[in-house]
Amino acid sequence: MVRNTRSGIPVTSLHACTSSAASRLKAAGIEPEEADLDAQLLAARVLGWDRTRFLASWRDPAPPGFPSAYELVVARREHREPISQILGVREFWGLEFEVTRDVLTPRPETEGIIEAVKEHAPHARAIEDIGTGSGCIAIALAKELPSLRVVAVDISASALEVARRNAVRHGVADRVAFVHGDTSAATSEVDAVVSNPPYIPSGQRDSLPPEVRDYEPPEALFAGEDGLDVISDLVALASNQLPSGGFLIFECGLDQAPAIREMIAGTPGLNLVEIRPDLAGIPRTVVARRIG
């Protein structure tokens, strides 16, 4: 705390505010490194600054009105509301996406789908993204492959509205078509199907972090007793509708790789290419190809 030399009134520094907030977030169960970062990101958002400017100024006195406005957002994070929903955005593949409670927060491990498409289907003309959510996969692919057309499907009309806004934000709305439906809405006129499907077993709900359990849409998280209900639908779809040589690329969860290998091995016309690990070494991105 510093003292205003004119009025003699104590003035709290930005550093003191964020340090106090980080301590509160740690006490609420948030990992220390994440708590420190979140406290800074929230402060920068309240100030209307980017994080670089905040870090350059964080020992300055807090502007009038900052402590009360900051308290409101810190309290939300203290109750374990995801930082992405408080800020309203999350970065994915170097792009900033709008995030609301209607969509999953884009996560780094899902970028493996973009990498796999670039490696295995770089010349694809049309791709379908099933369960598009925020549209992060569809839009990142449209940005990476300028001639690509993407069909983005979701069962949530509210999620599709978020995805549409993100497509406009990134200048690809003319190449991404949005369809309200589930896997039955899929089209056969694509070179690849991609998806970050729900894959959490329904019995694991209580073990999830509050940020996921209490704030993200359950229909985008849970998929039956073993978490494989939607993945099974995707595999059947690929077998029945993808053209010869077409790819199915999707994300899966912890310990699901053996069951998925068996599932694909037992599906006529589908060949497993690889299951690539994420940065934590967990088998995460499944790549299969239609044969025959």
C-alpha cells in the first residue's frame, strides 16, 4: 500500500490487489500457478489492458473504482467459474474464440485434431465437424486450409450461435455452414469427419473439477456408462458414409484407446491409422481411414 501525497489517503497498488486475489483463489482450490495467472488476467480485463501493459504497470496505484470492479470478477473465479467464461474468450490454435456457458472451453489437447488433418488430409475440399461447440476446430481448419469448406454440426442451437459469431470474427463465415443436429445430420459429401465428442463416462461426473462439472454443457461432456456412445456413432458413420480414402479424426479420453482400437478393428471398411498422444503423453487423437 502506498500513500497519496496530496490527500494522505492510502492507495492500494495493483500488485497488492492481485496478490490478495491470487491468495483467495489458491484457498479456493485453484492451483498456485493458475491462480497467479488468473488474478493478473482478471485485473487486465477490468483495466481494459493487455497482459503486457498490466505487467509493466502492476506496481502502480490502482485506479479509482478498480478494487470494487475487480472484487466482482475475483469472486466469480473464487466460486470456480471458468476463467474463459469470465473473460468471455479463450485462445485456440493462436486464435481468440468467444466462450459462453453454451460451449466447451477450447483446450490445447484438441489442437491435435488440427495437426492430424494437416498431416493426413491437407488437400481435403470438404470436412464435417460434428459437435462443433464454439466452432474452434471448424474455424481453425478453415483458416489453415483456405480452399476448405466446412460443415459444422451441433445439437445445441445456442452453441451454433456462438460458433457463427466466431466464424464472422475470423473471416471464414462464407466457408463454414452450420447445421443443427447430431451425427444423423452428417453428410457423405466430405473428405473427412472430425470431432471433439462427449466422451466422459456418466459415472465420473462428481470427480470432475467444478469448472467443468458446474459450468460446461453436460451434453458436450458425457456419453453413456463407458463414455463411448457418441464415438461409436462416429465410427459407424465413417464406415457407412465416408468415401474410400476419407478420414475420421476425433478426440478421446483417458484409458479409452484400447476399446477404440477394438471398435475400429471390428468395423468393416475402417482402418486405424494412429492414436497420437497429447503433450501429457495421453493417447488423445484418433485417426482412422475408410478403405475399400
